[in-house]
Amino acid sequence: MATNYPSHPIFSWKPTITGSVGVDDGVVVDSIDLATEIGSSYWGWDSDGSDIATAASMQDRLLERIDDLVGLSSYNASYTWPDGDAAPPLTSYTINHGSNVDLSFSSLAVAAQFGFDDTAVTLVSLVSKVADFTDAGHWQPSCYGGSDERWTFNENVGVTETIDGSSRKVREWGEALTDRAFVFPSVMVANIRSDAAAETSQAAMAQRDTSDPNSLLQNMAAAARTPENTDDARAFRVYTAAAVYRTCYWLRTEEISAIDSVCSSASARRIWSVAFTMRDNG
């Protein structure tokens, strides 16, 4: 299957969110322990059919906890592509409240998890607040073309034949598994490695903010190397459109331990072809 839409696919996982954020609406002054209230229990990207972040996402969870403290009339976080769908997606936060809500993140690194480049963020009632850059917990190749193909296999097969060739037996153990092979032919290096993402010329090509530490193939590989629930392989949701995803696992150690093994230069080492295989779990 061809992948011709640069806004997708989106590879999403549950990042480990740390730190805290203060909340002040002029009446209520309180704080949210993000490590406790979000931690590693929410997806970095989880969209409904309108690209609204669902209750399973870390973005909606942040607004839900703010609502618990100050009593918002309504709220939502939506995934947007304000610079075009080949540019990184940004989260837009909207609240309906009797006053503005001031947020104060405990550090720049904590704010960056939600795409903000400052510890002080103000949510203005009925005015969308678009984050400065991408959030933690997802990666997108942001390129046209490529392929996304599923191949079934079963390594637990035995075939025997009698010495005179008069009889043949075949035995199969377990169920067939499905590999999902992805190829993205023109990924900007700033969407792959942190050093390139921080370089002005490389970031400009990818329409990224040089302060953005998120949405890198490097981050996705690091997530794949970090187990969930002590020793479970990490689950990824692969979105091919709004609200359309399948769960996959990146299991090939030679790929996740060294991402240069899945990258080959396509143009002057500024644009790379990226190819890797995940286990599809439906």
C-alpha cells in the first residue's frame, strides 16, 4: 500500500511525563503533579475522526486535570498542521472559562513535553493556543511516497519426507504472524536525529523549531528500547488517518539499537530513505 499523505502515518507511544505545572485562573491557585496524573499512562497522539485528542491522550488529560481544578465550561485539544501537512503537527488548546488560565511549568524541559518553549503559558478563554512545537510521544516521517505493506509468516513449520519419497508430512505450530514493512523515501534529517533538529539550516528545511526535542525517529527508537510494565515490549499505535490506527511493535534489535541501520542517504545526507519493519498486532 502506498503512503502518499505527509500528515500520516503518525507513530504514537506512551511517553513518560515528568514534572509539575501550576494552574491559576485568578480564583483558584493550585498545581498538577504531571508524573502522577499523566506519567506513562497516556498516548502522545490519540486522535478521533476530527483530529481531536481523545481522553486516552496526554493532551486531553492535561486539560481534564485543569478542568478538575478550575471548572472549565468546556475544553479540547486538537492536532493541527498550521504550516501545511508536510510540516510537523502542533497541538491547539482551547478552553471556555470565565477568565484566562495561567500555567507555570516546573522547567523548560517539562514545558517542552507539551510543545511549549516557555515555562509560562496562558490559555485565553475561547482563543486557541497553538503550541510552539511538537509534543512528546509521537513521530511522523512527514514525506510523500513510500510504502506500508503487511507480510504474514510462520517460522514454526516442519516438513519431512520419507527416504523413498513416497510420503510427505507438514506440521505447523502456533498462529501465523504479520510483519509490517515501512519505507519512507525522503525524510528530512531534522526529523531523524537531535543534532540535525537543533541545526538552523536543517530544521528550516523540515519547518521545525530548533528548540523542539520531540518527534524524532531517534526518540521513537529510544522508546522501543524502553520496556513497558517492567519488561513488556512497547506498543505503538500507527495512525494512517484520523482515528484510524493499528497497534504494532518494533522488535528488531538491530534496527532499534542503531537507527543508522534503517537509514540510507537519499540526497547529500540531508534527506534520507528510512525503512524498518514492525510486528503488526491489529
